[in-house]
Amino acid sequence: SSSSAPIKTSRWATQGVFSPSSALRSSGYSGDGHGKLILTGEHAVVYGFPAIAVGITTKTVVQLRPSPGPSVVDTHGADKQLSQVINTLCPIGFRISVQSSLPIGRGMGSSAALSVALVRALASAHGHSPSADTVFEQAMRAERIFHRAPSGLDATVSSRGGVLYFMKGEPPIIDPLPTPRWSLIVLDSGQVGSTAEMYAREVFERYAA
């Protein structure tokens, strides 16, 4: 089984490697999704090159409360993309709150963590215990709204944890790797990035030339 190793960050609490054995069970109508760090293959993975990534303990938790009528997001700062995700996955029947310790736009998989957490919360509400493959498939519906053409790496790591070798495909190639006892230092540059915007810009530059 994978061992837990500390991952130190410059601005956030000390992290550990998230593995399936250390995952917290959702109770009631709640679900969680964990963040990730890409060790190699950042961005290139979108174009079909392999990547290696690790799941971390920093996570997002989604809580659902049954409510008549259209689903409503109680969390402050919900944007149009999140509203579209809610309309896609659970358009009616819930009040939804989101709590997260993942920074947004830092490449730590915040949208995938949210997507996975929402899928797990919905499964809990309906009395299901979905497999990692099912969670991935449903979370990708949300990820395509957030990122247009995601590789699937973030949703894979968020739903499975551990250290994974990943290559985009139908189906993707996923190989769990041994988890050594290590420490990683994560530095926050303060710059916010957008995978969707980067992808759109590169497609435009490629075909406008």
C-alpha cells in the first residue's frame, strides 16, 4: 500500500500525499475531491504526451441539502461556469455549498476537485458508492465546461489519489506508481492561469498563421 509523505507549501498548511487508503468516507450528502501536483508533463499532457502527477490531501468538499425547485449554490463567488456545471449535473433538488482549501488558478486541480466532490456528493444523495472510473466519467462532464478540452489528468488523480502515470486517450492510460517517502516544496508565484484560455490562444495562433 502507498505510504503517506509530507508535502510542504510556502503559503498553505503542510500536505500529505492523498492515497485511496487515507481517503475520508463521505457521510450524508457530501463528497470530497483532492488536489494534485504535476511532477512532469505539465500542459504537454493535453496534447497526448505522458505525465506523472500526485494527489495531495488539500481538498474541496461539496455538501448537498435537499431543496425543492432549481438547485442553488449557497457559496459566495459562484461564477457562470459553476452555475453551468450545476445545471448539467444536478439542475433541480439541492442547495449546494462548497468549501475548499485549494487555491484557484494555480495548477493544483481546483476545478477537478470540485467536479469530483460534486459527483461523490450526488452519488451519496442517491445511495450509490461509485467506482473511481464512474466518478472520473461524470467529473469529466464538468471538467469540459471548465476547460473545454481537458486531458483528464486532474480528474483522474482527484478521484484515485496516489502517484499516477497518465496519458490522454480513449480510454486513458493510467498506471499507479510507488509512493516514496518524500517532501515537496510548492511555491506560489501569485500568477493565475487558465487552461481553457491557454488552449484557445494556442489553437488560434496555430490556425491563424
